[in-house]
Amino acid sequence: MRISTRGRYALRVMVDLAINNTGEFIPLKSVSARQEITIKYLEQIIPLLSKVGYLKSSRGKDGGYRLAHTAKDYTVGDILRAVEGNLAPVACMEDDPNQCPRCIGCATLPVWAGLDKVVNTYLDGITLDELAENNRNQGGLDYSI
């Protein structure tokens, strides 16, 4: 599994919005400057996060974006799946139930199922609030397994 730039940037945007949450809408230009991500790239990521209901937006002079819910309501796994899709390590793990014609009797399936479980459990165990707080404390949390 490899997380794309889009996934990494989406997570950075969400953390930035959590850290700078005052209840007001935050201009995309501000996020772009703080995160050193071009507005053009952010304009590709923001709709994906908005579509799944993670962001609220407002147009106009005081417009921008903010989290639709509190930061503790989002996990890293939620955010990555919103922009990356399924985080399965191999294609045969993308469907539930497994649609691979070889899944019964497949000697390697338990390896992929275990990896899928570990990855998703880990990513779903870290909230956006924890990442934001960690940033405020400069490294106060340990995310090791």
C-alpha cells in the first residue's frame, strides 16, 4: 500500500483546519500558504472531502472552509479512504465478501487479510483531534504499534 500525494495532502489540510479552527471559515489561500500546497492542488482535494461531508464551505468575502464536525469525529483512516478509496493492500481484498475466484484455498489470503486489518485498525485508531493536539504539543503522542 502506498498513500499518494493527494492522500497525504488531504490529511495535512484536515489537520490544518483542525488546528486553526475558530468556528470561522478559513480561506483556502491561508491553508495553501501554511501547508505549502498550491491552491490548484487544493482545489482538487477539497471537493473530495466536501463530497463525503467532512467540510463545510462558504463563498464570498469571509468565505473558506471549516470542518463539518469536531476533529475527534474524524480518523486518519476515514480521511485517507475519502480521497484514496479502499486502503486494501491487494485488489482481492477490496470487496466484502471477497469476489476472487481463488479466495477459497488461497494460501496467501490470510497474509493480505491480516495486513488489511492491521493497517485499518491502526489508521482508524488515530483521530484528527489527536494529530492536531500532537502538533500543538510538538510530538507529544506516540503512534507506534
